[in-house]
Amino acid sequence: MHAAMTRNPSHGIRMIVLADFARLIGVDSLHIGTGIGKLEGSIKDIKELTEELEKEKVKETHLRLKQDWYGKNPVMAVCSGGLHPGHVPYLIKHLGKDIIIQAGGGIHGFPSGTKYGARAMRQAIQATLEGKGLREYSRKHFELATALKLWGK
């Protein structure tokens, strides 16, 4: 629900401020956005600019949650919003391995069911951690191949 405050420039509060407050009170995890997935915008140029700004804000917030705050525990970043296995390489490249990927529709929306959607997500993570491309890895992994065909990369 932070978007109700952070996306309206008239409210005068940025996500980084909410992240600071959340960390100070000791939360374990915080949804920080993704930089990909669901974004607003209808005019192409404005949408591209919005996406670039969103990516930078997400990276900034993620770094802030991990900074050394003299004894304050870091906060685990949560990413969600239209995510599926094809987004995994981007997320890990830009945010690292210490994130929670909430891919509800990207798992539960799998044609063969949730079990296979979860396998596809795990295969995307494994491929990325091994430095392999998703297309290459999907040649031997039916679930990932199906997810890439359904949602793309």
C-alpha cells in the first residue's frame, strides 16, 4: 500500500523514507517494487522514463535496507507485481540473491498447476545462479520451457 503515498508527488514522501522508518522499527521484510513487471503509463516516452526512474528507486531502496546501520538488522527486500520465471535473471542481476521473489501469478497461473509453476520458478533461479541463459536451461527443463513460452522472457 505504500504506492498510495509514494507515487503521488503532492504527498511529499518517498519510498526511501518509508523504508528507513520500517528498518528503524525492526521489520523483517519490505516490498520495494521490482523495476519490471506492472507499471503505469500509457504514452511510450513517459512510460520508458517512468520505468527507468522506478528501476533506480528500487535499487536505491534495496541498498538502503542492507547498509550498515550500527547494529540495526538489515531488512529483506520483497519484489512482486506481475513477476514470472522470465524475470528472475533481471531481478538477480540488479538486486542480487538476497531478495524474496513473490511471483503469485507466475507460479499459480502455470497451465499444469502450482506445483509445476513452482518448479519453473526454481529452475529459473537455478539457471541464473549457474550463469546459464533461461532458453538454454529450458531445453532440459519442461516446466521452465513452458513458462517461457507462456510469459516470455
